[in-house]
Amino acid sequence: MNIKPVRKGEELQENNLRKFLLEHNLIADSNSTLQVEQFANGFSNLTYLLKIENKEYVLRRPPFAAPKRGHDMSREYKVISNLNILFDKTPKAYTYTEDTTIIGAPFYIMSKVKGIILTAKEAHKLQITSLEFKAISNTWLDTFVAFHAIDYKSAGLENLGRPEGYVERQVTNWSKQYVAAATDDVPTAGKVMKWMAENQPKTYDHTLIHNDFKYDNVVFKDNSWKEIAAILDWEMCTLGDPLMDLGTSLGYWTTHADPDFMKQGLQSPTVMEGNPLRAEIVQQYAVKSGRNVDNLIFYYAYGLFKIAVIAQQIYYRYKHGHTSDPKFAQLNKASELCCKTAWEAIQKKQIDNLF
């Protein structure tokens, strides 16, 4: 796990936080020494590790100067609180508050899950073999399919979203958000938006969808790679088309067969030998879930475009001085690459061998 000292300007008011932890019976003494660190991976909600009284908690809060849309802490807290009861891959949520006087924003506290988070850096450090990656990808996909099979009504999450009309709303809303955050002239972005509006599926399944399901958002229990202990980053979880979820995951799934500029622009441990190609992931998902995947090109293009918008929004905040994290400095280029890749997939009617 990539844990570092807290970035300048993103510190927490520790005195207020200790009092809050005491009030919610998470510690015994508000004068106990509190050590705060920050999880460095991730590009959205800020995640902190709290060490106090031989305990470890995780705190999640929105980014500084970020709009509330997409950063609703109460929604994220509700999802993991409800799912923890019937889906054992969900962290335990302890408490949530809207009181912004404590650390300057709404936040919640959850359990720290022990295990391995497979970032690109961690995968190279562990020298994971191609044989291991076959096990890793299979466990990852089995968990994805199991998540989409959850009865969201039994979890009390039937009001989490509006699955009817989900695809059309997503195409419209992400297109509007791209235009609002645009900083560069990217012709392929307009082409992709127009194509998606004209080629979207009209009928689809309704399930819980995570919207950010990738290797570095799950915790593997150990290096046998047979079990995922927890899924992380629930901020975009909603009800909708599970294949939209798959499309987003495919958007992040760069492979060993992709050209270097794709691997560098969308860095992921999936580029290492042993990981399946994107088309192979889709075939396996279809078999395991029983779902029809005929509209594959649409879902992959959508996934790439959504990633493009997210990257562009973060770059917009960086360019306007709302965040200083240097890893955001090239996200406009990553956004452009996603649009270019989506257009190649549309033109060639395939999701591998695009360049």
C-alpha cells in the first residue's frame, strides 16, 4: 500500500478529530497520540490512515475545492454500511458526519483491511509471475461477477439510483461534464460523444455497479491470490447497467500487447504478462455472468470516455490551482489518449490491437 506523509494543504485538524473519535467510542482517550498518514494512490476522494491506541482506521473525505457531485460521503457511507451485512467484500463502516467544523468537510471512518493492493508499483515490487496473474485476474473477475449478482433490494439500496434510463443519462451527463472541464482542443472527444449518443443500447440489466472496479481498488487477502478481502472506493457506486461497469474496467485495462504510449498513459499492472487481453476478459465475463455482450464496442468506448472526463476534471482543478499534487500535471494528456483510443475502437470495431 502506498502510504505517505500527508500532503501540504491536505492536513486534518487532529485535535478535533481525536475528540470525534472519542465521542464515537473508537478510542478511549482524546489525548492519545494520533499518527495521520495519507494513501498516495487514487485521484479522487482523499483517504487517510489513522493510527491511535494500537488501532488503525481509515478516514475518507472529499478533495479540497471539489464539487459535491461525485464526492457525496453520506452516499458512500450508506453503501458500505448496507452492503457489509450481506457482502463480505465490503469494509466495515464505523461512523459518518456532515459536521464540517471537525476537519472542514463531511467524512466517514471505516476499518482498515489488511492485505495486498495491487498497484503497478506493488506488482513490480512483488515480482508477480504470469502464472500468478492468471489466478489474480480470475479472482478479480469472479468477484466482479458476484458483485453484479447482489440483490440490491435485499441490501436496502433500491433507492441508490434510477436504473431505468441509466445509459442515456450517463452518455448525456458525462458529455456535458467533459465540455465544462475542457482545457484543450481534442477533436476526437466530440466524435466519441456524438457516436455514443447515436449508438447506445436501449435495453439492459439493472444491478449494483461500482464504477471503478480495478486491481488497485480491491484488497487481495494474501499472495495466494485466491480471495479478495475487500473492495474499496465506493464513491461512484449506483444502480445501472453492469456492462457500463465492465466497460469502465476495460478502459483501465491496458495490456502487454498495447503500444508503449498506451501503457504509459494508462499505467496498470494489467500490462504485465499473464493478464488476459480485454476481449478475453469480456468472453470470460459473458460465460461467468450469462450476460449478452454484443454491444461491446459501445461499453468500451464509454468506459474510456468516462475515464477521460474524470482525468480532465482533475486536471482542470490542478490547472486552476485547487490542488497541487504533481501527479495531476499530465492528466490532460491521459484524457486525450482515452478519447483517441475510444475513437480507434469505434472505427476498427474491436477492443484490442487498436494502434
